[in-house]
Amino acid sequence: MSWYNSDNDNSNWYKPLETESNWTSYGPHGPMGASGEEYGTADLPRKDKKRQSIRLIGCAVLALLLVGAFVYSRIMDFNPAPSFPEGPEYDPSLEIPAGDYPDSFSDFFDSFFTQVETVPAEVRIEKYTSELSFELSLEQEKGKELSLGELYSECADSVVSIKGYVDESAGYNWGTGVVLTADGLILTNTHVIDGCDSAEVIDSAGQTFDAKLVGADSISDLAVLKVEASGLHPAVFGESAGLTVGESVAAIGNPLGDTFTGTLTNGIISAIDRDVTYNGRSMTLMQTNTALNEGNSGGPLFNMYGQVIGITNMKMMSTFSSIEGIGFAIPSSTVKNVVNSIVSFGEVRGRPSIGITVGQIPANVALHYEMPEGLYVSAVSEGSDAEKKGIVPGDVVTKVDGIPVVDTNQVNDMKNTKSVGDTMLFTIWRSGEESEIEVSLVDTNDIYR
């Protein structure tokens, strides 16, 4: 099952935090000149200033109205389920004049939903093949609360830089990583090394190590590398489950390239369990106002006890307005499960999937076609039990385990309480009749590669 929001014009988008080696400097009011001085405006006569002020106020009001209308029409509904790589984009608030409806509701949904193809990350870094015995655990005890200076002094050495290279290319991906073990297990984001043929890890002392790939997971955006080293400083990981909005946090990372390695920023937890979709993949993240920039990807988000409670991976950006202080991190509870599976198997196993792509049916559409409200099935994954049991595109899911469903989050929450091999009972509406189909959950890796 998958779902995606309707904001597909890229006016607002979530941007990963890795960067290339080039960057542009900006002053508080705009681009800076070659000398580093800001471009300014000439002093205006008083009358011109008054007119200019009126114009500016008018423009500001108009801009606010336009932005407000745009945002209202495209309120983004981010729906996480890091196990469904493909799905439709839709606008459930869309109102269509009755005369514009096609004769068949299937024809309507073919044009209403846009299938989003998600391409898994391609990491060509040499694989690490030796056996590993590491298991990531989360510390329960917090100890002494630290000042920012104390936190940096204790934790900075557990943060590394990541360079991902593509053969025959002068450029490279730049990101951040976290030391897991003294002998060189390194955690970062998958998108930092996506498309790369080789990678290097640079520790806080400036030592450079060639890295091999233990495993990379596109769905969670987490990857583990291995370097041959000794005496590195492993980070301590803490529980993200007990975090509350307003708690103080800090990030250490390498924004904008090697000029700003080891940068400390701080803020608070702005939201818990924020549902975010990026590049056709969905995930549940923590939101923070801690300053994050390109190059922070894969770096740690600390609580004030020096424990890593998240891995920073993206921020919200816009092409038409400034957006500040909306960054995201992968919770340590997710990190623990993914890392331990990657270290054990080289991939994430045991993540349940239903194998259907669904989207919400607008109420006015259901009324027009005299169909029940529910979730429209736009695709069924080959090899899934849903396919074997006869669910087909065009079906409408009205209930799951006897509970009416009109929101994809409902089904996702129910699925997340189950394991691979468990079953879910789907009530399916087709051609005016309802039937019940029991579907076994399958491992995501078996149907989404």
C-alpha cells in the first residue's frame, strides 16, 4: 500500500541535506558581491519613499494573498510508510464540475492519480564481506545534562565527514556520518552515497579512510559503511520514544562542504512522528528547528545528555518563499532496527508490506459514481499475496479487519502492529458488491526491489 501528496509542482519540497563541493554565499538581504559587501538600495526622497512604501505594502498584501491561496489549495498531507515505494499523487479536495466526469470511475481515477515511480538507490561501493557482531543499543539512563560547550567537547569526535565519488567525475557527494564502533563502523544516509562507486570517511582528526559498504536501505534512508580503523570514538545512542515537543537538541555536522566541518547548531524538538514523503518514499520523522543545511545529511541529532536520538536527513525548502527552521531527523528507534538488520544481513528484513497501491476517494467523486467512500486500488504488486488472492486495480477497500477506512494512515497504523506472515482482512467493493479477502503480509524485499 502506498500514498502520496498532491504537491507535485515542486513549489515546496523536502530536500536531502547532502551537498556538492560548491556553494554560494548570501547575506541577510540577498546575494553578496565579490567583496563580501551586500547589495543595497539607494536613499530615496521622502515623497518617493512614501510611494515606495505604499507599493511595497500593496505588493506584500498581494503576495500574502497569493501565497495563502496557494498553500490553502495545496495543504500537504505527508503520509509515511517506509515500506511502499510506489503510489499515486492526488488532491482529495479537488472539486470537479459534474459535466467533466468520465463515464467510468476507473477512467476518472486513471487521470486523477499519477503513478510515481520510485527508483531504489544504486550504491556501487565495494561490499564489506567479513562477518560483523555489532548490535546497536539505546541507552536508557541519561546522566548529567550538558551545556552546549560540554556536549560539543564530548561528542564532536564521534562525527565524521563522508565523501562519495562517482567514477570519471570530478565532483563528489558530501555528507556527515556517525561513528558506531571504534574499529570503523560508520552510519550515514543512503542518499549521501547514492550513485557512488567509492567513498571516503574523514574523522575529526583529519584522517582519511577508504570505505566499504555493509548495506544501504533506500526506504529508511540509512546506510552503514566500514573502514579499517582503530581508536575511533563511538557515539552513544539514546531513546527517541520518550521525547516531547520543546525538548532541547543539538546537531553536529558538516554543512556546505569541508570549510564548515564540525559545525554545532541547536534548537528544540518541534514535532514528534511527522509524516513526510520524499521522492516517492514515505517515512516517520522528528521535526526540529535546529539549523540544518546541505552536508548535514547523515549526522547526529543529540539530546542534551550527549546521546544521539536522531539522524538528520532532510529539510523543507521552497522556490517561492523563504522557509526556515523546518528540518527532520530519523528517530533512533528506527535507526536501531535498521542498523541491526543491515549489520546482520546486509539489508533490512522483516518489514511487512500489503502489496497494494491505494489512494483516498474524494467524497464528491464517490457520490457522483454511486460508489462507497474508501480507498481506491490503483495498482497491485506482482508477487504479493494480495495479487494471489485476487485484489485488482479498480477495487475499493472499504474496511480493514472490520474497521471502515477512508484514510491511508488508518491502514498503515494497523499494518505496523503486525509482522511478516500475519494476515489482514480486506472488505473489497467491486461492481456494486462487497466481498472479504484475507491477505498475508509479505517482506518488503520480496516485492519492492
